[in-house]
Amino acid sequence: MTTENDIIFDHLYEDFKNFMDDADEVVSIKHYMEDNGIAKETMFIIYETYIYELKRKKDIANAK
């Protein structure tokens, strides 16, 4: 069952992912978190999810 928190997290994650993918310079995670009013624990999970996704994509690309 998808909860309201799941939907909110998905939205925050997609915004972060798009921001990171479009960034042309180093991004301060702390500033991103503060600028977007994201709780530290939530930001940690968002960042961890993003890193995991990048690793997964890299592993898939290397397997080809």
C-alpha cells in the first residue's frame, strides 16, 4: 500500500535526482537540504538512494 509519505518521498527524490543530473558544478548536499526544507534523516535516505541508483546503472553498463 502506497502511503502519503511514500508519495512525498518519491517527489522529493525525483526533484533531487533531476537537480543532481542537471548540475554543472559540485552540489552542496547540506545547502540543498536547507534550501528545500528537507529533514536531515530524509535527505540522508534521498542521497543514499541516489548513490545506489548510480551504482546500479554503472554495474548494468559494465555488464554489457
